Amino acid sequence: MPTNRSCALVALLLAVAPDGALAQDAPPPTARLVDSTTSMIVAPMRSDGVPQKTFFTSRDLIATGAAAAVTVGVMQFDKKIARWTQQPNVQGSSSRNHFIGQITRINETPLTIGAILTYGVGRLTHSQTTADVGLHWSEALLLTDVISEAIRGPVGRTRPRVTPDDPFKFQFGKGFTNFDNRAFPSLHSAVGFATAAALLGEIRQRHPEATWYAAPLLYAFALVPGTTRIYLNQHWASDVVAGAFIGQLIGARVVHYAHTHNPTKLDRVLLATAVSPNGYGGKLIVVSASQLFGSSR
């Protein structure tokens, strides 16, 4: 049960708010309010549950257009890049090929398992931050996977090992049934960049001063899955570019939206957020971190 101090805090917030301040016409919050003494998280929510801004913005449309133009430009060099990566001096020894074959196993499966485990560890150890990071990372990977597969299936682009002299062979719809027609975009590249963008977004929210050294490390990691697939002749360079953009966009958007809008239904369920009326026609999010995650912080 909430403590007397917790109840007093909520009553004070409602008392000092102007009439209608938390009602339906009020804009959604840009951050949650936290009482460090009681570990209470208090955030206003519009009564209709609709945030002021959508998940995607007009800037995302512009960025998508620019990324599409860059991808088409890279396509013009796909054949040359593929031939260069398959040269004996680039391929190197069998041990090099084996090593790269091993690290290309960094794909959607281990990354998703890692994200879910992060969430699980956070809940088991009563670490709200760890659970929050794991949940949003998982959401970013799931959404990235769904969007990438939704593109790969209809597009049906053949892999370079299948049509090494024709990077523009698209067999529309065949990607649903044939693995060799799932080149565009690279799912390896997409989940790598979704991971980097999501984790960097969480770091920026909590420790912005750490961004300058976390960003190079995370994006160096993000480059590995996609570039290894080019080396193994599984993807054209433009596949990797397209995947990188999709992962970057989704990873960054999921974290940004989660931290600047009302908690989503999934967040409220998996992070055990409670919703109650605020007395002004709207809703009030009241969560006791000590109750939900234990007394340890």
C-alpha cells in the first residue's frame, strides 16, 4: 500500500495543478515526475490516452527519402563491391573465413535473447532501469524484425551468391518462400543498428555525458553483422545500407517515444505501471518503484 507521504505527494500535485491542467486538452508529458524520497513515479496522462505526437514524424519521412536515394546510389556499385569482397586476397585463408562465419552469428536470435534476458534480469533483481532498457531494446528488435521481413517477402531480391552478375534481379513475392530471395534489406544489419540505437538512446536518457564514448563502441558493433554478410556473399552492399537505416530509425524511435510520451499499454503491463483517475477528467500514472521492484535501487 502507498505510504502516507506518497499519498500526500499525489494530493499536493493535484492541488497545485490549475483547473483542467491534467484534463483531456492538456498536452502529454515529456518526462515522468519522480519523488526520490518515496520512489514514486507520477506522470499525467490524457483521458483519451492519445499522445500529442505520433510514433513517426515528418522528419522521419524526409530521412526515409534520403536513405532511399542513398540506397539506390549504392546499388549502382553493388556488383563491383561484391566482386571485390570475393577476391582471394580479401577472402584470405580458411581460418579467416571461419572466423567471420562465426561472428556473423550475431543476428536477430542472440540479440533478441539478450534483450529479453536483460528485461528478465531487471525484474528478478528489482532493477527498474535494467528492466526498462531490456523492454525497450526487445520492442525495438521485434519491430525491426517485423518491418524488415515485411519488406523482404514482397521484394524478393536475390542474394549475390545466387546472381553475382545481376544485383537488380527482383522476383516479387518469392521472398516469402525462398531464402535466396530475402536479400533486401539485410536483417543482420537492421538488428545490429537497432540494438546500437536503442542502447545509445537509453544511455543518453540517463548518462548523456557517456554518449561520446558509448556511440563509437555501439556503432562499431552494429557494423559487424552486416559487413560480415557482404564478405560471405549473402548480401549486396545496398542491402546492408537499407537495413542499417531501418534499424537505426526504429531503435531510436522506440526509445525516444517511450521516454517522451505516456507509458504504452505494453510498458504498463510489463513494467507493472498502475493507472488511476486524477479527479479532473483525466488519468494519473502512479507507480511505487519500491512496491514493484523491491526496496533495492
